Amino acid sequence: MAGGRRRPTTTPIARLARAVGVVALAALVAWEGSLGRYSAASHASVLAVIVSVVLLALVAGRSRQRASSRTWAGGIVRMLREAAVWSVLIAATVSWDLASFVAQSHSLPTLSRILGAVTDHDWGRALVFAAWLVLGLYLTLGERRGPVARAAGEGPPRERPSTGGP
Amino acid sequence: MTVGAAVWAGIGAAWLVWLVASRLVRPLPGIDAVVKAFLGSWLGRVLALAAWAEAGWHLFGQRP
């Protein structure tokens, strides 16, 4: 595999830990699906997931961010201009949701009320919770400057790396 | 169909059309490119995680 990214070797313990993690997440998703949204257990579990993901972001992401916040802020406006249609679609979605929320009318449902028709069911809540969990893990661990790339000598990061925390 | 439902249907259709178009037409940036752009720095990542956390709390802990 000339020029390809070298896959890091995993130990049996690491594979076992990953399998246990997947099973634990699947159990969490199944359990979460059985909870009502007003229950104390639901509030505690969602809050625990949010806190865990933020802590994981801080630990796993230390010194592994591709660019400093200053460099990023300079380039994001240009990027959003290049992806103008996406920017308009996201702005339209958020604006209409806010307008519907402010109106508080049955003829103007919010996006969460529409999704609520799915999350009212156990399976729907579990499915949407699983998607939310996967997205959170991607936002936490994805697009990092990996230690493997540095060790393999694949060149310096594209931009100046930021320091440890946000 | 209410006015709100019709508008949501329109917005959903626009998302779907652009998702497919950005997949088929190579130079068009996909939604993944937008998400990846936000993960390029701590500031963007924190903004994305804040939106994710708020959405989760609202969807699973409050009245949708």
C-alpha cells in the first residue's frame, strides 16, 4: 500500500475494550428508548452523555486540533460562502423553527414537534438517540490531527496546530 | 395540510434535492464538507458540540 495511510496495530485488549464499548452503547440506546422524556432518569442520562462527550473532546483532542481558532475564524466565512446553498438551507431551517416556536400555534409545528411524533415511540426514541450519540462521537473524535500520521512522517499539519484546550 | 407542515415539506424537499445534487455533481460541496469545516478548530468544534448538546437536551428531555 504505497503512499496509503498505515493502519495502527491494535492489541487484543484494545479490541476487547472496543467491543465492550459498543455493547455498552447499544445497551444505553436500548435503555434510553424505554424512558419518558420527562423522567429524572432521562434527564440524568442525557446530561451524563453530554458531559462525557465534552470531557472526551478535551482529553482525546488535546493538541490534536488541525488549526487555531483564529485561523479557522478567518476561513470559515469564505467556506460558508462557497457552500452558499447549504448556508441558506441551514439558515432557513433554523429561522422557520424559531418563527414556529415564537408563534406557538398548532398550524405552525416546530421541527422538534415533528420529530416528537417519532420519539414518542420507544423504538423511535432509541433510533434517534443512537443517531444523536453517533453524531456526538463524530463531532468529538472526528477530523483530528492523528498521532499515527505524525509518527509515520506524513508531513506537517496543513495549518498551525492550536494549543491544548478550547 | 397546515401552512407550517407545507413549509416543512418544502424545506425537507430542498434538503433532499441538494443532498442528492451535491453527491452527483462533483465540485459542489456536500454537507459533510460543511461539518468537517466546523471541526477544523476548537472554536468550530465547541460551536458544533454546543448545538448538538442543545438539540439532544431539547429532543430527549423537553417537550418537542
